[in-house]
Amino acid sequence: MTGRVYKSTGSWYTVKTELGQTYECRIKGKFRLKGIKSTNPIAVGDFVDFELDTKSDNETGVINKIHDRDNYIVRKSVNLSKQTHIIASNIDQVFLLVTIDNPPTFTSFIDRFLVTAEAYDIKAVLLFNKVDTYDQDTLNEVRYLAHVYRQIGYECVGISAKTGKNIDKVKSMMSGKVSMFTGHSGVGKSTLVNAIEPSLDLKTKEISMQHMQGQHTTTFAEMFDLSFDAKIIDTPGIKGFGVVDMEREEVGDYFPEFFALKQDCKFNNCLHLEEPKCAVKNALENDEIAASRYRSYVQILEGEEEHYRTDNWDKE
Ligand SMILES: Nc1nc2c(ncn2[C@@H]2O[C@H](COP(=O)(O)OP(=O)(O)OP(=O)(O)O)[C@@H](O)[C@H]2O)c(=O)[nH]1
Ligand SMILES: [Mg+2]
Ligand SMILES: [Zn+2]
């Protein structure tokens, strides 16, 4: 039988067939995929072949094959092993939920996420959530960031999962597609899923006033079929997108506004650092490129890790 992985909790995988039956499955053998050293061999979104376990109850199965992935998105674990973890596969688009405060989302995090999405060729959308809580200054910050990212070509929507603002817009963007929600713990991923499909009634949590950060309410990725021909993958809060397996020369290509200028740099292998006659640095000086974007770029090149918050994925 063939099915799709909807949930994985360590050694068991919930697999749903085209007819809509679900089976709890284990894996048999090793699934080492070319070029990926991941901590999880099978991820939510994967298509797999499995056999029913006739010896037991015919209710559980054994996965014996994984189909080639169209794409996948990974994160790097924060522990020393720096192993990669596949968050989800075969997705059409990723929505990054951003909150300005409560908890804060920094541009360095947004930019690492966007680089990851570009590298894996997955459409990325920024959702600025909790606009119902923002004062004028914070709203101006949202407007500024939305302007910066729209200019580069990313869709940006200000939303409130609580009041329902612009939720219809998000729904129409999701129609007919497999979407993934990601972002720090506490930004409102599960609340947004609930706003879109109230019957799911996912667990959400108050964010700790003491630490001003999320509590890791969602503990594993899970895919849901929605009532309007769409699938959504809710994921645990993420601390950082380590930029995986990328050459220094490649990083600039995943900043679309840098890539567009590259041909005007004097050197065709320009890293946009200290080289003379660099079109990117020129644009930066003329305020045509956001300083925060350039800062993020340099940080990635220097291999600086973001280090704040714990990451629920690493508790697995
Ligand atoms: N005021 C307001 N609160 C919101 C909004 N969206 C989410 N929240 C609140 O933010 C808190 C965290 O929401 P969750 O949906 O649990 O966050 P999450 O991103 O799923 O967090 P993890 O599962 O830990 O990754 C909850 O108390 C929500 O009620 C919003 O648009 N406005
Ligand atoms: Mg959640
Ligand atoms: Zn350059």
C-alpha cells in the first residue's frame, strides 16, 4: 500500500492512504537518502510504501520504501553534532509567522529562513501575526519590514489569528496546496491553524510573561487535511534555521536582491565584502538594499549562529 506520512513521533509514523485510512507504521531497514545525513529518515509529507503487519492486527504497518522527495526543508540541530533534521517534505509553500514582540522575531532569523527556502526552492510567505496587540510604533515596524521584504519579492500579510484579520487572505493562498507554518515558539502557528479550521482545536499556550517566549506547546510536526482542499503542516517552534551545506560563494545567490546585482560587480566571484566596485555594496550605500539584509548576509558568511531560546526539536 502507498500512503503519506501525516505525523511522526519517533519510532511510529501515522500514514494515510489515498482512500483516507490511517495506519500506525514502523520502519524496516535503513533509509539513507543520497546526500542527506538527517536524524530522521522519514518526515511528515513523505510518500511511502508499507505492508500491513498481518502477524499482529492488520492495523499497524511496516514502511519499506520512501518515494523520492520533490523538496524538503531542514533545520540544523543546536547541539554539537550539527545534524540536520528534515522538518517536512513535498510542500508547496512555507509561511513564516513573525511577531515583533511577545516573542520577538529578529531579521537575522527571517533572513536565514528565507535563504533556506530559496536554497530548497520553496515559496516563502511572511505572515506578521498578532497585529491586534501592536501600538502605532510597532505597527510602523511591521509596515517597514513588509515594505523591505515586498520589494525583494516576498508576499507579506499582516494578520491576527485571534481577531481573524486577513485569515481569508491566508486561506485563499493555501487553497489547493500543501503549506507549512513555521516560526518561533509562541508566534501563534497552532492558533492560526485553529482560526483557519476551528474543528481541529489544536493545543495552544499562553506565552510566559517572565521569559517573553513560547512554551513549546506543539511538540512534533503534523499534517492536517482542511475542509477547503488544502493541507497544512503545523510544526513546533524553531530556534534557528542553520544554513545547511552551502558554499560561501552560494549564499549571495539566495538573497534575490543581491543576486540581481551580481552581474554588475567587478569580479564575477564577488562575495560583496571588501571587493572594489561591488554593485551590492554600492546599492547598500544608496539605501537600495536594507542594512539588516546585508548584516544577515555577513553573519551567515561568518558562520555566526543565532543563539537564543531552546528549540523543541532537540528534545526529541
Ligand atoms: N493577541 C493575539 N494573541 C495571539 C495571536 N495568535 C496567537 N496568539 C496567542 O499566542 C500564544 C501562543 O500561540 P500558539 O498558537 O500556541 O503558538 P505556537 O506558534 O503554536 O507555539 P509552539 O507550538 O510552542 O511552537 C497563545 O496564547 C495565543 O492565544 C494573535 O493574533 N493575537
Ligand atoms: Mg503550536
Ligand atoms: Zn559584489
